[in-house]
Amino acid sequence: MKYFDEMQTKWGFGDGGLVPPDAEACRTVYVEALNQVAAKLGSELRAYAYDRPGMHNPFLILFRGKDSQTDHEEREPDEPMIEAIGCCNGLDLDDLVEVQVTVDPV
């Protein structure tokens, strides 16, 4: 997960000025994989994508309780989620993402 650390802080990706074109697609893959592994490991948390408005890094991954209907509070990763992050780091998830960039002729 080459961008995971950048997605943990609003100052990631050079404070939002250096976001690579595949960052959003990678985040989608990371969140899905993290949640599947975390559920199997018994984590009480789930990862979710948060599009931060305004300045700074727009692509964050945050954590909250697994019952997203009633638990909206952002939390630090619990031990099973930390283990899930470690597992997903070794899965080459970035290889699942292919993004094509084109230039719009004006």
C-alpha cells in the first residue's frame, strides 16, 4: 500500500499538492481489503474513505466503529486493525490498480 501513510494525514501528498493520478483508485482498493481482513481478525473498527474538503490532502482513510449506522466517531486503529494493515501491506494491492491518464484537448 504505497500511499497508505500519505492517506493518514491532511499533510499527505505534499499537503495535497502532489496527489498522483491513481491515489483515489488505490484508496478504494485499500479500504475494501482492510475491511475484509479486519473483519476476519475480529476488529471492532472499519476503514472508510474520507474526501477532505478545502485545502490540504483530499484523500484520507479514517477508522470508525463497524456499525457505521450508529457509530460515527473517528477512532485510532485497534490491535486487529493494526494487524490487518500489516497484512494488507504485504499483499501488493497497488498491482490491482490500473489508471489511464489522458489529456483533454482544449
